[in-house]
Amino acid sequence: MNKVHLLVAHSESWTPESQLRLASPFFRRMTALQKAVVQAFAALEAQAPDGMIKARECKAPIFYSSGFGELGAMLQVTRAIADADLPVSPKEFQHSVQNAALAYLSMTHGIRHPCYALSGGFLSADNCLQLAQLRMTHGLDALSFVIHAHEYLDQTGAHRAQAEILLLSCDPDHALRVLDFCRDGSLEDFSSASPEIYTEDESRIPPWLLNQGLPAAARLVRSLSGESLVTQWLPIP
């Protein structure tokens, strides 16, 4: 069984006042969430060019999650349907699908990697992390991207978004942490660490995987249905 290491991680926020870092003809059409994702990927390439070159060479799969997809586009489509304001423009639907951010990421960065999108559910980000870990421990992938993004409206009604990216590797060189486990479990799985606990009854927004640039050493996430995932990271020996 291979060990999984965190090679590099980055979190990126986008607001209407953000300076667009990536010159792309698609930017004008993108939602806030999509812009956050493509900008986070660009920032990660600048932060760890060697690791990103390796990831591109081996076509590292991308596991992407968001709680609600493109919030503004989803609300606009559902409002038009509810008001019987038909027909709805096809361009609105292209932004409402849950993997639209991955499509724009592929086009802007020239990515031809396998991509997996999971949207909806309090455990969506943790489920993506678990899937990436399982494939890597069994030797199916040498590197993997785990991307989590969320779009929301601030108090003024402006669209804002944030995206985080973790690049996982089986190579311990330059690693930040070791992923000990990410699996179904309970508090009893943590013998030496006090985990951060996130429950859906306290917050309906899937919790971020990163805190100040790194994942928590121990973490428990529990949905309203009672499903829970526990994750533990170890320091590099």
C-alpha cells in the first residue's frame, strides 16, 4: 500500500474587485466560482512548478467538489422555470451544471486529465479526498488533485467565491504532511489528537479542507443523516 503525501496546497478567493490573473477569452463568461478555480490552479502552478510539471506529465486525475455548483446561475435558471419565463437560454444551463468549473479549467489550462465532479452533500469535499487517497494507496494514481470550491452572496448581494487545491503525491520529497487515513469513522479513531469537528446541523456549507494553507491534523465531518468521515494527517518524519 502506498503512502499519500500532501505536496502543495493553495486557497484562492475571488470577488468582483479581484485582479484577474489569467488572460483568457473565457473569463468574461465565467461565474465567480469558475474564476476562483482557474485562478487557484494558475497560482498553484506558480507556487510549485516542478510538482505541476510532474502532475501534467502523468495526467494526474482531478477530484472536484462544490456544495451547490454555480450558485447565481442555478438560481437564475430555477427562477426562470418557476416564473414560466421560457424558453431558458442554453447559455444559462452551461453554467448550472455541477462540472462547469472543470470544463473551464480544462480549456484555460489545456488540461486533458481524467476529471471527477461531486456536488451536493456536506461530505462532498471529504469524499473526494477519500476517493483520491484510495486510488493512490492502491497504486492507480501517482499524483492527484483535490479541488473544493464554494460560491456565495455577501451582505451586499455581490457574488464571491473561494477555491482550494491540494496536490497529493506518493513521492515523499518536499511533502508537507502524510495522509494517515480518510475513512468512515468516529471520534474513537483519534487516539492522540483532538480533531476539529464539523457537523451539518451547525453549518450547511461543506467545510474547507485547508486552514491557513494546511489541512487540520485531525478532522471529523458529520452529515445530518449520521454519515461521518474522519481524516488524520501526520507530520513528515
